[in-house]
Amino acid sequence: AQSVTQLDSHVSVSEGTPVLLRCNYSSSYSPSLFWYVQHPNKGLQLLLKYTSAATLVKGINGFEAEFKKSETSFHLTKPSAHMSDAAEYFCVVSGNAGNMLTFGGGTRLMVKP
Amino acid sequence: DGGITQSPKYLFRKEGQNVTLSCEQNLNHDAMYWYRQDPGQGLRLIYYSQIVNDFQKGDIAEGYSVSREKKESFPLTVTSAQKNPTAFYLCASKDRGHSGANVLTFGAGSRLTVL
């Protein structure tokens, strides 16, 4: 069985300040982990993925995430928020035999001017 | 450009009617998926298909049906048996040849509202 928990349903930051979106996972297998971003009424776009290579993963738009096996975490960070980062973010785990994906509940990021 | 096209973008339905949501991809991907999105609940898998003429139920298949007669097409029918069909529906695809990456490509979604 696998599951993913996004610890915050809403995060609000000021433009230019750091972003931290938290994600914890559980998996019986060695997991692959992903972060997707969704702007309003749009589909999901891949930000970054971890597939058992380097534990610090860099993605698009200045985002990065660190895989920490001991903490079963895959938190998403960005040093400086931009207004265009306002969106919903999904943490996703894939670690079962069928390679099926399990989505977290999402974190809505709000960026204040 | 390659991608996934979902239509219609917005759809209104009266109770008791069946509706079909279209999903077409020109990525030559083998696997296709339908997800339902409700506020605060993330994405839940309705049906998926890994190859033409074959599909499997996901976590919330009741009240839905699909077909996969062509590689590029995976339409979803929301039947009158679905008790609460108002939601945002997302179609996605994946190239089975790159299973190690396991990356989904998503369409822009279809928003269904039952009046």
C-alpha cells in the first residue's frame, strides 16, 4: 500500500520570501515521487520528479525538492516566491507493483504582493 | 505540438442524463487515465487503460464507463447512476516504454455541472 499526505491545505507567503510545501509519503517499495502544479481550471504540469538518483531534485521555475528516506518526506521549496507561483500543488507517489500513482490532497499556495 | 485534448471544457447536464467526455492524445502513448478532482480531495482514479481494447476500474469507477477502441482516444461516459457527478475531470496519458519515469501528461480538464 502507498499513501501521501500534504501537511498543509493552504500556504500563504509574501512575494520574494521562501516557499515550503510539505509532503510525507508511505510506500512498501522504493518510491518514485513527483510534484505537479495546477493553475485554476487547468490540467496538471510536472514540476519535478525523484526516481532513485540524486536526493536533491531541481525542477522548473526555480523549485526543488529533497528526498529524505529517514523522514519519509519530499518537501518542495523555492527561495523566492513570485506572483505567478500562486496555484495548487500536488505531491504524488508511485511505489507499488503496478506503478500506479497516488495523489496527495493538494496545497493551495497564495502569494501576497 | 503533441498533447492531450479534452472536450468540452464546460458541460452542464440535467439529472438522469448520460454525458460523454472526450479525450484525445497525439503523443503515441499506450496508457491513458481518467481522474476526478473535487476540492480538497486531490485526484481520484476512475478508469485506466494500458492498451487498446483493454481497461481497468480505478478507485471510484461506479457510475462511469469507458472505451478504448483506438490508441489515441479514451472517452469517459458519466452515467445517470453516478450519484454526485459535478466535478472537474482530468484525462492523462503515459508512455509505457518509459515506465521508469512514470510521468503523466494531463489534458486541460472538463468541468461537469449537474443542474
